Amino acid sequence: MDRRPGLSIRLRLTFSYAGFLMVAGVLLLAVVWVFLLRYVPDGPITGPGPFIPNRGDLVRAFAPAAGWALLVLLAFGLAGGWFLAGRMLAPLTRITAATRKAAAGSLSHRIELEGRNDEFRELADSFDTMLAQLESHVEEQRRFAANASHELRTPLTITQALLEVARDDPDRNVDVLIERLHAVNARAVELTEALLTMSRADAGSFPREAVDLSLVAEEAAEMLQPLADTNGVTIRMRAEPSTVVGSNALLLQLTTNLLHNAIVHNVPSGGVVDVGTRVEGASAVLEIENTGEALSPALVATLTEPFRRGAARVRTDVGGVGLGLAIADRIVRAHGGTLALRSREGGGLMVTVRLPARTRAEA
């Protein structure tokens, strides 16, 4: 937005300091006049002894000295005000420079303002925190965009290859081609929907209402029971009422993703998935624990990254695009909660989701 040029803050502060000093000097001279000079007679003062000056004599002698004093006071006020304003605004200059660097794309710069805690220090620390979060989000988005581009390119490349082979094959089987194209297209659609869900969770643009996690967990378990039966997995519920404020659709997506992940990453047959909800203090807790292959802590720490898969068999035997836990993590953060993963003794994974429980004021 275009603005008219104006005086700098430092110059305005300088004028303010100097003006205040001049006002103080004038007031001091007024005090001298009110409490001293007005009591001196204005006419000639006669009496024995040496010459006694009257009010006019004192004013003529005092006025030039007072004028010079005011001029010196003005010069001192301007010089001192300029110096003090510069010292006071030095942190603001550093913050402005950091803002310009950030606007130019350098998010790694930090102000790191030293000194005691004051308004400028709080502003600088808040700005550093904002820069750190922006840098983290931008880096995450870049990594996510690169991964998403790679993943979306795969089904398109497969589709193109299938079509080229079919075009050059006079004995092509159209039904087989259609089935393969349908499978590839379904994966592309699934990936696109997953990306949209993650974007929706990141933006936080969803209606909020009271949601009972126990009911959501039961609905997700009922929905995925056929998949569990197919994989020989037993789902055990121990759900207690635990109400949060959020999106019922996104929380159902969260629970479904976690439960689906627990089922498909279980042992080939006879595995168990334990699903539980409860309230702990000010938090509503959702826990999903599954048996399965042993997972190293290093692998567990990366499972919430986009397009990471916990086991190689999931790439071929079970459909998925590697976004289940990443979406779950985004949904939890959009609801102000935390998601923790840890490997289970004897193999498998334990997922703990903590969300702010609904308070009485929100009821």
C-alpha cells in the first residue's frame, strides 16, 4: 500500500525529547518569574547603600541569559534525544532487518536479541519462534510436495505404459487392460483424497462440535471388522466415554487410519488390536495397540512422515499410499493434541492420541 513519506520514528522521538526538555525549561523560568521576580518592585528602588536593581533591571539582565540557556537546552535536547532514540530503537532496527530477510525468503535467520526481558525482547523472541515454525512448515511442505509429486507421477506413468503397450499389441485383452487401469486410477484417487484431507486438517477449516471418542472408535471398529476378519485379526474394545470438541468426520478419519494401520501391519494371522478410550485429567486419550513385526525406534520416529510405510509387505499385499499416519498426525495437531508412537515389546506398535477434553464451559 502506497503511503506518503513521513518523519522517522527516531526523528519524532528526538523532537519529542527536545520539546519536553524545552517545556520543562520554560516552566522553570515561569516558576522563577511567578515566585521571585513578581515580588520585586517595578519602579526605582531608593535607599541608603549601593544601587538596588528593580524588576526591569533584573528582567533585562536575566532575559538574555535565559534565552541562551534555552538555546543550549534545545541543542542538548536534540542531540541527547537523537542518541537516546537510537539506543532505544536499536532492537527494532534488528527486528526490521530480520523481517526483510524473512520476506526475501531467508527463514533461517534469527534475531537472538540479548539483554533483559522487555517489550522488544518479547517481540524478538516471538518473531524468532514464528520464523522457526515457518521454516519448519515450509521445509515440511517442500518435502511433502516432492514426495507427493513422485507418488502421483507413478500411477500416471503406469497408465501411460499400459496404454502404449495396449496400442502396440494387436491381441490385447481389453478386459484385463480395464481392470489394470481401474486399479491404477483407484490408487491415484485415494492418494488425491488423502492429500486433500491433509490440506483440510492443516488449514483448520472445519466445523467443531462435541465428539465422543468412544463412539468414534466403535464406529471405526465396526467399519473395519471385515478387513480384520480377512486378516485373521481380533479387535478388542475397552472404550470409556471421552468427549472432545472437534470435527466428527476428521476424528473418525483419524481413528480409522490408526485402526487400519494396526490391522494391516499385524502378524499374518491370529493378531490382536486393542482399542481404548479414556479421560486423563484435562485430556481425552485414544490408544490403539497392535501385535506385529518388531519395529526399531528409528523407524517408529519416521512413521508420521508422508509416504512412509512400516513394512515392505504393505507395499504389495495391502493397498495404501503411505499417508495414514501422516494424516492422523495432522488431524491431531489441528485439534490441539499430540500423537505419540512407540514400539511394543514383542513386536507391534502402540499409538497414543491425547486431545483436549471438553470442559464444562464448552458443554
